[in-house]
Amino acid sequence: MAIISDREIATREAYGRALVELGRQNNNVVVLDADLAKSTQTIKFGKEFPDRFFDVGIAEANMIGISAGLAACGMVVFCSSFAIFATQRVLNQIFQSIAYPNLNVKIAASHAGISVGEDGATHQSIDDISIMRSIPNMTIVVPADAHEAYEATFAAANFEGPMYIRLSRMATPVVTPPGKPFEIGKAIVLREGKDITIAACGIMVYEALGAAERLSGLGVEAEVINFNTIKPFDKETLIESVIKTRAALTVEEHSIIGGLGSAVAEALCEEFPVAMSRMGVRDQFGQSGKPVDLLKHYKLTSDDIAKEVLRVLETRRKANEIYEISASTRSDFGALKAENEGGMPDESSN
Amino acid sequence: MVDPVFIGIAGDSGAGKSTFVKDIATLLGKDKVRTISFDDYHSLDRVERKAVGITPLHPRANNLGLAIEHLFLLKQGKKVLKPVYDHSTGNFGDPEWVVPMPYIICEGLHPFFFKSLAELYDMKVYYDTEMDLKFNWKVKRDTAERGYTVEQVAKEIRLRQRDIRNFVEPQCALADIIIKLKISKNSSSAIGVDWKEPVDDPWIRKCLKSCNFDNWKCFTEWHAGRKMNVFGIYDDLNQEQLKELSGIFSISRDLLSKVQEKEVVPYRTMLLLFAARIKQIRAAKDKDNEVVLKNAV
Amino acid sequence: MPFSRIVYKPEYEELEKKALIIRKNVIKMIGKAQSGHPGGSLSCVDILTALYFRILRISPKYPKDPERDRFVLSKGHAAPALYATLAETGFIPYEWLDDLRKFGSPLQGHPDMKKVPGVEMSTGSLGQGLSVGVGMALAAKIFESGYRVFVLLGDGECQEGQVWEAAMSASHYKLTNIVAIVDRNRLQIDGCTEDVMGIDPIGAKWKAFGWTVIEVDGHDFLELIPALEAISYTSKPTAIIANTVKGKGVCFMENNVDWHGKAPKQDQLEEALKGFDEIEFMESEDVSLDSKN
């Protein structure tokens, strides 16, 4: 039974509802929280299954340890808190107690990114994806909307191993069809285009689609890919797209260091280097404000995305010009190079 | 290694067991005595008992198997970790260590409810109180300390009677001595003592056979299927009579020195006799152990 | 369903002999690996012996029996002691002990639950084992199973805040099926625990968190066994403060801060092993590293 919504709905809301349904289907599902059940929406599960719900209070490290113990005894464990407390704060606990022994614990963290809003920097997680990415055995899932969050919860329960699910506080529009089973590790092309690849995750997917609409009016066709799994990273879909477009832009409600942007840059650098740019929080802390104001300030709106696309394309055009000019001098340069390395560079490649 | 003398004291709560045990311990020497209250072996706390719907008088509310294990280990000279029940809260506290001592007194509702338990003791006493006395004491205690009315106390006693009859009184059949406190008009304390011992295991009868202690009423009666010699101690003893008594029963001087009063009430007489008996058991045990040691060497 | 049973039920003299075998193997394997933590491993050998040969309802034939008792070595650096105990109980072959900390060996420097049968949780970074134990005890309640959970912590480890988070939660969830044993050897890496960051009165602290506290001599089976068996009648989670000697069994290591994480050199190893041989009842036992039981 899926969520069908035509209004804005938060991913955490969908998660809360999915948990209840999951609890009804599977007796081994256990849910934990750290005094934030009303915010993370695990309270719904807690009301219906009080014997399988443990709100451990403001003790996140203990929550992770208890989750590991429960998983070691055969339970399917979901534990939740705010993203910043469920990752940064308990990194070593996740590393040693969950990831190293590869236990079946899903860390479903809500209130990720700067869209948390008024609570400010100490409650806004801008590095949860990068932290989780650096841990081996960890699968990272970032649903783009409530429909995906709902299905991802079920996919997580069927998946054996540690997983991180990134959810948001803010109600956001849906961009994917309801009831579509969530495939872990498969990025989805939501809009085809030939001029640039926009890789987005989470609530930024909606913004990316908005930017693509705007760009279409200017004659630029952007291909928008929803990277709802960051780890394992779907390199094939990315490279396939970039071979077509020859330019890439990443957008995430996360630091540009270590998250989706870095994953894309790593893949492109090793497989198919193209002009690219990362959009996200530029190595800064968050701050208080209305989510919509914060998104505008950190340049994470569809307007900003459209502008950045044009800038990337312009940068690529200029780079090509310089390349053309220097091609003529390349033969002298090439001889020098050939002396050192052997073999002439391919002049026709561009 | 310490070879303890095990004394079991069974009886209804409110019969005066704890006072009796305390007084015996004083007579025998507090540093030589370890008292174990069988209430500590309750398996359910107050809340759980209410949920199940049984009184602490029921053996099922007590972990008697654990008690057997502990007494057995103590007999072997090993120390044990005994649970602790807190009467004021109705909950359990931290367990405490029990080290074997020369005398170990186990008092409670079911100290020798099972035969396997009964075999562990060197002396088993069933301690009882006449109903009128018990009622008066209980009324005094409960109205003063717990704020009950007389009707409430009577009701509670009535409710417990069935459990007492079923679970506590049967231990009479296994007891070596039955001590019953009764109302006595002759004594200054108004309390007299009936000392009952089986006809086929007499101690007082043996000691008395040479002489007649005419203060005491002697008769036989059937009790729980056994014929008992009953000695009624209802009068106070003066110093002369006390001397005579100590001669008959070989009461040692250090025991006598603890009895300071001029007129010895029946209760104190009973304590003296009991302490003397226990000391005799202790002496016999020590002699046995000496023989064993001598033979071993 | 396979029925878990205690493998051994020997009297205390047998336990002493087992403890001696395990101690010898601990020193041998650390000496062979030239790496490891002898002090903290030796101080908890008697506790592990009491658990594995008397208390725990486990069987090497059924290491994954869902009804088995769980033991979590929260002070993961005492892994050599755990490995030696697992070898003696039959969970792992004795040959593995030769390869402690060697590249490719299942016996990692700190216990890895994926590689070694009989290890219930991967530990190493301190303070996390008790939380895991609480989770396992909660699972027992959910499954309505009678298995018990035993967690061994170091005393320095009690300086970690997470230990107290776990202590609070065990008491809050009224878990009577969990026992925390604190290996109180009074030393840590940078000195005496009371000099570095005093944890005394440690018993009172556990009591304040709602645990039943029993203080014992951690090298005396006459006290350890009754204390561990007290779980059958406690109404609160139990904390056993076991007063031990770090490096117990090797005279130059006893109570010596230096031997927390240093492996004995060859001559020191020989001296240590000689010390074990000088105990009488070892003469009739075959205690080479390849001893099979």
C-alpha cells in the first residue's frame, strides 16, 4: 500500500507511515529513537507496537549499541534521530558496532541538511552523507520525495546489512510515481536532455527539475538524474549520461565536500573527465532562518541551478576555445612531449 | 573449617519469632550467631504477589530450592550470596554474603517445609502463640504502627488462617520442639510457655527423671500424629529455683551470667533451657569433629 | 532445536587448573605474536573461566543457538584471554592461537564476530559493549527467551560516558537478565585509575544507577561463582565489581602499568612460563599450545 499524494509531504512523514505498515507485516522489526520520536515520526510505530519500540532518551551512542545488540540477535532494526546526531555524534559507534560486523541496522535520519530551518547550525547536518560514505559496508539512500521514502523503507527492511536513509523535515513536492518499488543502487533518469547532466539527490531533485524547465525555455536541454542511492554509486548511469552531454552539475542539500558532488567528481575524474561543478553548502555552517530563505542564501534554488548550468556551459565553451587556440602550438609542444614519453597526442580529439 | 549448628525456627509471622531469635542470639553470643530470615527467599515482591494473588505464606511465593542449596553450601563450609528482602518497601535489596558461623539460625514461615530442608537442621523448633495473645499483639502493633482498626486486624488474621493451616502448621510434624506461648495468670509477665517434645525423643523428660520440678505441669498430648510430652512453665523462678534448674539441665555459667533479673519469667526460663540445649549440640559436634580429626591424622 | 548445555561442570580445583592453562596460553600467544595486551588479559582470566566453565549455557557444537547465553567482551583488548578460553572450550582450534594478530588470521587484535565462532560482538573501541548487551537482553525479552547476557568491562572503561548511558537504560528497562562485570584492576595506560580520572566509589555509582552491586575478589572462585549465579534471583540488573590484579599470574607483570600493551620478549616469556610450571598440580597436565581437550 503506497502513499499517493498530490500535495507537499515530508519524507520523514512517509517513513513514519511505512514503518507502521512494516511492523504489521514483519514481527522482527524493531524501532529505536533518541527522544525525537515526535519529530522523526517513529512515534507512529511506537504507538502501535510499544513492545518493539525503544525510545532511549538523549543517548544516541547507547541507541546505536542497543541497535547492534538487537540486530545481532536477529531483529531488523531501524533507529532514528536528527541526521546530525545520528551520524556525526556517533561515528565511532556506527563504525565499530554496526558497520564492521555488518549488522542489519538501518539508520533512518531525519532533519538532514539546512532545510531544518530555525534551529540553526548545530541542528543542520551538512556532512552526514560524506561521513557515512567513508564507512565500508554502509549503503546510503537519499529518497527524493515521500513516495520514494515510503518504498525505500520496505527496500531497507528487505536489504541485509547496514544502511543510512536520509530524510528531511520540510514538506516537499513529489516528483516520482507512487508505488514504484525502490531499487537500491540504481540512479533514475527523470528527464532526458543532451546539453548537461544534472545529478541531484533528496529535495534538490525537485529544484533540479524546475531548473531544467526554465533552461528548456532558453534552449538548453538538461538531463536530470535522481541519485537516490549514493553508495553504492551508480557509475554506469552517470557515465552513460555524461558521454552524451559532456558536462555535469551536482546539486545536494549538503556540503560540496564529500557528498554526491564528490562521488560524481571521483567517478568522472577516473572514467570520463568533463567540465563539472558542484552545488551545495560551500564549506560553511548552517544558520537560523526559514528554510526557503536558507535555500536561497546557500544558492540551492532552481534559479541558482539554472544559472550555474549556464555558467558551466560557458566555462566549457571558453575552455574549448583556449584548447583550439593552443592546438596550433601543440605540434612543437607535442615533439617535446614525445621525446619524454613517446607517441604523439591525438590531434583530432576534442 | 566451621561446622555450623543449624537451627530452624518455623512459625506464623507475628508469633514473636524474631524476638525469640534475637534473644537466643544474645544468649549464645552475638559474634557466634548468624541469623537467616527466610523472608529473604521470597521469589515474588509485594507487587508481583498481588498480581498473582497469593500471600507470602504460600510456598510458591518462596524460592525454597535456593534456600536448600544455600544451606547445603554453608554446611560444606562455603560462603553464599543470599538475597535480601526489604519489608519496608516490599522490594528486594542487594544480595549479601553469609559466612558459616558456629550457629546459624534460620527463621521464617517455611524453614523446614520440605524433608530435604528438614534434614539439614540439627534442631527444629515450631514457635507458636496462643490465639488470644497473638490477636492482642497484632492489634497493638498494627493499630499503632500501621493505622489499622481492630476490625481490619481481625479480618486479616481470618484471611491468613487458611494459608497458615495449609502451609505453616504442617511443619509441626517435623519439629523437634514445639514452643507455645500462652497467657499465664501466675507469672508477672502474664505469659507462660508450653514446651512440647516428642515422647520418643525426650530431653527434658530425661533430665527430669531423677527429680521432680514441681513448678511445672507435665502431661502428654497428641500433636500432628505424634505423642508429645508437654511441660507447662507458668511461674516465675526465684534465684534458688534457678540454681536448681541449672543443676538439672547443666546450664553453663556464662549462660547464667546473662540472666540478671531476680525473678526469671517463664519466657526467659525457656530461653535458658533452649540455649543450653543448643550448646550441648554444639559441644557434641565439636567432640565428633575432634574424633574425626584424630582418626584422620 | 539443539539444546545448549554447559560443556564442563567441574569443582573449583578443576576451574583453577583451567584458569592456569588459559593464563599460560595467553602469555604464549602474546609472546609469539610479539604484540598484544597481557596485563588486562591476565586479570580477567578467572572471570572468563568461571563464566565459560560454570555459568554460561553455551555449546561449541551450536555456536548460533538462539537460546544461548551471550558474553560480550566490552574490554576488547583482552582478546587473547577470550581466544584462549574459546580454544579451551572447543569453539576454535588450538592451532589458531599461534597466529594471533598475524596477517590473514581470524584472531584479530580485537575480537571480530564475523571471523571467530563464539565471539558475540566486535569490540575494541571502549565503552560500547554494555549498550550492545542491553540490546541483546531486550531481544531476549521480545523473544520471551530465558537466555542471559554477561558483559565484561574494564574499570578504566567506566570513564566512557556511553557505559553510563547503557547502565541507565538497563535499569530503566528493568532488565534482570543482564550482568555487568567490572574488571577492577585499578590500572590503565597512563597510570592508576584513581590518579588519571578517579572512578571510586564505583560500586555506589552502579547502585545509584539502579543496579544490584556485588563486590568480589576477582580471582577467588568461591566468591565469583555465587556472585555470577545471583542472577537467578535478582530483581535488578547486576553489577559485579571484581577486584583483580592486572597481570595476575606473571610476577613481574602484576600491578605494573608498563604491561598494559607490551608483549614480553623471549627471555621474559621464558621467565613467565617457568613461573607457571612451578605450581604443583600442573605437572600432570599437558599444557603445550597444541593441547586438545
